[in-house]
Amino acid sequence: MGNGLREPLRELANKCSLPAALEAMGERWSFLILRASFNGLHHFEEFQSELGIARNILANRLGRLVDHGILARTPVADDRRKIEYRLTDKGFALLPTMVALRQWGERWETGTPATPVLVDTRDRKPIAPVQVMSHDGRALDKGDLVWALPEDVAEAGGLRAAE
Amino acid sequence: MGNGLREPLRELANKCSLPAALEAMGERWSFLILRASFNGLHHFEEFQSELGIARNILANRLGRLVDHGILARTPVADDRRKIEYRLTDKGFALLPTMVALRQWGERWETGTPATPVLVDTRDRKPIAPVQVMSHDGRALDKGDLVWALPEDVAEAGGLRAAE
DNA sequence: CAGCATAGGTTTCTAGTTGCAACCGGAAAC
DNA sequence: GTTTCCGGTTGCAACTAGAAACCTATGCTG
């Protein structure tokens, strides 16, 4: 009733890629480690002291993120004790997700604009709220969205069509 | 080095709202329950059979989502055995996050366009990929973003300014 | 080179979480 | 009034998170 947002889902698990995404990022510390990565942290001890995470868990999470191709693990040439963890393109592609989640937290949980802000380099103005948009750039809201099966989808320039 | 994305973070926990967001949504099944809610499921048994989640965990997660104001729990008038769980505005506001995460999963994990697609009601075309945008609507990429402290932020129309 | 510090883990042990299965209590259906 | 349905709770086994100590390889200092 009311919202047009109803997916004809039967079995959820094998169709939706949300479970797949959560398998990579769904564990307790994953998003915070990712955030720290976005913020220029690259080393085990940096993550550990900044996040206050237990060392064994950190080792496990870093390994998992590396396995999933979200971080790349490379020994540092100059100091062979050190390991560098860096975001891959795949890891960097999580930025919109992370920003969306953080903005939601700002708006609905903490209420504050959150001290360090992401700004556009060009004009140093804060980024816009992350939104769901149509293929031609209109912001879409509750009433503007429906779930559709592939055969009901009009071919569009927003996504490569599935042939 | 190279990417301009470096936040001057010292203590992360008390400033960033990501931890707060994760407290509400960071647990194993939370996002999948949310997704099911977006898809029009409203009842305990529906969630249970659709997700295959253990009953005690489901009860716990639903309770937690209700506590956080993401779902509203209301007994059904007609059949007083039944309880309805519905998304609140706060819960609905997680749509961009969920879509972003799902799109990431499609692009980088499953590789498939994921069977039921979110489309614009107006033209039945699929929604655009969720992106980080500037206040005036340009898509921002790796090199276009920096973290800034409030005093370094130019006042802008994209977000209500923090005064 | 000896001796200490540092980086990145691993091990151990404890406490909490997850998951299955069985049970329960009130409300409807028959 | 017995049976079924809905939304849980309870008990118990397996797994996972967390704190702290320990370990190994490297680098640094004298």
C-alpha cells in the first residue's frame, strides 16, 4: 500500500548482489578500516592505534579485505618490516556507499555535520547528499521508484543494457 | 600518495558518524532485513522464510531496528496475532546507502545486473549509478575530493551550513 | 657486533554472538 | 474446544570477537 517500491522477489539470495557485497564488507570492522584507508592510513599499527581494534581481528579483517581485492598488500621497499595496505579501484568504488552511510549517520544519528568534511577540491564546498537519481539526473524519491524485472525495463543510457 | 583524500583525523570515534550508523546497521542481517522491508515484506514469518534467518536472531534484529527507529512495529487491527514492521522515514533514508552497496556488489562481485532492477516510474528506465556529487551536480572522482576541517570549508548551498 | 626498538603479526584464553530446534501463549478458524 | 497460525522465547552447541601476552624479522644505536 502506498509506496510503489515492491520487488517481485521470490528467492532473494541468488539474485540480489547485496548479500555478495555484504560478504565482503558486512563484518564488524570492515567499514571503519575502509574509512581509515580513505583517510590515508596504510599500516597495521596506524589502523590499530587509530581504531582501537584488537590486533588479531585487525589482522583477520585486513587479510579478508585483501582477499576480496578491496585493499592491496605490499611490502615497503625501504623498510622491510613494513607492509602497506592501499585501496584498490574496487575498494575506492565503495566511496559512495561509505559517504551515503556516513551522511545518514549525520542526519539521523549524531545530528552533527561531522568534523572533517568531504569537500570538492575546486571550490572547497562540501559535497552534496548522496541520492538515488534517474538516468537523466533527476533526484528520485519514494514515489518515483519501482522494482522491475528485466523484461519490463526500458532500454536506457544509464546502465549498459543486459542485451 | 597522489590521491588528495586525506583527512586530518586524530580521534576518529567521536567525530565521525560512521560508527554511529554502523551501530544501527552494522550487524549481520540488518541490511538484508532492510532490503526485505524495501521490498514490501512486513511480517515476522515473511522475513523468516524469505531470508532463512534464525527466529531468535530475527526477533533480536527486528527489535533493534525498531529501537533505532528504522522500523516501526504496529499490531495489525484485523488480526491481532499479527505485527507489522514498516520502514520509517529514517529507515527509508537508507535507500541511497543500500542502492550504492548493491550496485557495488553488482559491478565488483557478482558482475551481473541483478534480476529485479530499480527503475524510475516515469520512464521505466533503470536508475543511475549512485555517485558522490558536488553541491552543483558535477560527479566527483578520486582527485576531486579532499577532507577539510569546518574552518576551511567554503559556505555552500549543497548542505545547510553549520553557521 | 650486541642490544634494544619497531612492525606486523600469532597464540591463548575468556566472553559474547550466532544458529538450530524445540517449546510457548495468545488469537483466529473450524 | 481443539487445532492452527503468528510471533516470539528458551536451551544448548558451535563459532567469533576481544584483551593480553608472545613471537619473528627487521632496523637502529653505539
